[in-house]
Amino acid sequence: MKNTVLVILSVIISALLFMGCGQDKTPEVKPQVVKTQVVGSGNQQLEGTYTGVVRGRYETNLSFQVGGKVLNRNVQLGDRVTAGQVLMTIDARDVVEKSNQGDAQVVAAKAQLDLAQSNLNRYKQLYAQDAVPASVLDQYQTAYDAALAQYNQAVAGAAQGHNALDYTALTAPMSGVISAINAESGQVVGAGQPVISLVQSNEYEVEINLPENHLEDVPLGKSVQITFWAIKNAKVEGVIREVSPVADGVSRTYKVRVSIKNPPKGMYLGMTANVKCTEADRGELGELLPISAIYQTGRQAQVWVVDKGDNTVHLKNITFDNTGNNSVRVKGLSLGDIVVIAGVHKLHERQKVRLTEDE
């Protein structure tokens, strides 16, 4: 009986040992998969989006050519007007009095001219009869010339007064939209004081402000994409038409005007627009990489580069400039380098990795 028990125990122990030996094999661990980018591969694109405002290409500040009190304002902000339409009028009473004064001066000057003409004719006859010397005739000729000059001056002054009557009504020089009103009924305005702003409605543009380090991204004639905050799913093409040669004294940015080729329905002046400018990466400026590719534990910035021979990674010193939009321009890499662009803080020197394209 005792021998039987020993045999059974021996069999059980042997079975347990056999099972344990089968579980000692450790599963193989595959190298970590990394996302990479090859330096110099393809045509990298740098996109910058700038916020601007919809404006008219031609904006005119209108003013009266004579001063006076505003009597009527015939338009409201945002009204569409046609060329020749009366926008605002001022009190014409003072202008009428000045015009009448000019007419009276013309009548007085004409009377003096007629008298000088009669005297000159009379003394010409007397001179022809040798009744008066030539010096006397010269005096009356001079008097006539002076009267004629005074008459012409009075006529010109009267014409100016008549023109001033027309200036009491401010009319639209072209069709457009009223964008600003700076005077109200009862207000006294001076000649040349802007009272209404008119924007021509046949051409619209977007005005944006660019920092000086991005001026090379917007050459004249470059095509850009324009979207609108208030108009969903509206994307139109624009063209860089004008770049200011001088920076703003306060913001130190440059104004850029973008023409809109086909304005979308529902677009109005003053709307917020986004201008997206895309430009091919310029090789002399370095490689464009996502900011997640930078590995930096001290002052020296580095990136992980994959060795093509054994698929191990090693650090390479670089310098970089932040371009915005989560991108950096990296210098110090060689053409064809395989750079890890994600998960860089999980790697260590000479670690073996697998590339995503190998999956």
C-alpha cells in the first residue's frame, strides 16, 4: 500500500514538472513602432492663417465744399445709393446771400465799364480832331481797362457764388454703400469736414496685418484661400493685390489687401474673414517638422534619427525656429535623415524601433 502511494505521488510530481517546463518560454517583444519623417521628402507646405476684415477697394470720405448747418440727412448706415443721389443738404440761406451779393457786384462793375467805354469813345473822337493830347486819351484808355478787369472779377465771383449753391446738396459721386455717417441734422459743419463715408460695392477686399517675418509669404499676385466666420462652408479664392511698404507705427505689422474674385452670397462689409496662405518650404531655411519631434532636456535641442542599417535611434543636435501652427524649421539635418516625429520622450539611445510604413 505504501509503495502504491509513492508511485502515485511520483507520477503527479512528474506531471507538474513537465507542465512547468512548458511555461518557461518568454514571448518575444517586438520593437516599438515610431512615426517618422524623411528629410527632404516631398513638397512640405507651411500654412499661415491671418484674420482680417472685409472692406471695399475704393472707400471715399465725402464732405461739403461749403460750410453750414445740416438740414437733412437722407440716408442711413448701410444704405445702398446710386450715383447722383442726394445724401445730405445744408442750410443755403447764407450761400444765397453771397450769390446775390456777387450778382450785385456784377451789375455795379458793368455800370462802371459802360461809363469808361463812353468816355473812351468820346475822347477818341476828340483826339482824332486834335482837340486833346495823347496823354489824356491814354488816361481814359487805362480807366477803361481797369473797369473791364473789375467787371471780369465780379463775373467770376458771381459764378463762384452760383456754384456754391450747388454745393449745399451732397450727392453720391458713384454707386455704393454708406459705411459711416459723421454728421446729423442741426450740426454745423465746415467745408471739407468728412460727413459720410461711401464704399463702392463693385469690388470687395480683405485687409489683414502681417508681421515682418512673413512678408515673403505674400508676394503680389499670389493666390490664397479665404473663409468667413459668419458664412459656413464658404471658401473663395483671393489674390494678394497690395502690400504696404511701411509698417504700422504701433503694431509694427504690414497691411495687406487681398482681392476677392467671386464674393459669396451673404458677404457684407465689416465681416470677419480668414486668409490662409500656403507656401512651399524653402530648403535654405531648414526642414519643416512638427514641434513634437523636438527632444530637449537642457539647452541643446535634439531629434531622434533612425539608423537605416539596424533600425536603431540616436540623438542628433539641431537648431530650430518656431513658425507657429505647431511647426518648427529645423537646421542641422542631412538630406534623407529619418526623423522620429512623435513619442520622442519614450525612446533611449540605440533603441531598436519599427517604422510605421513597415506595419
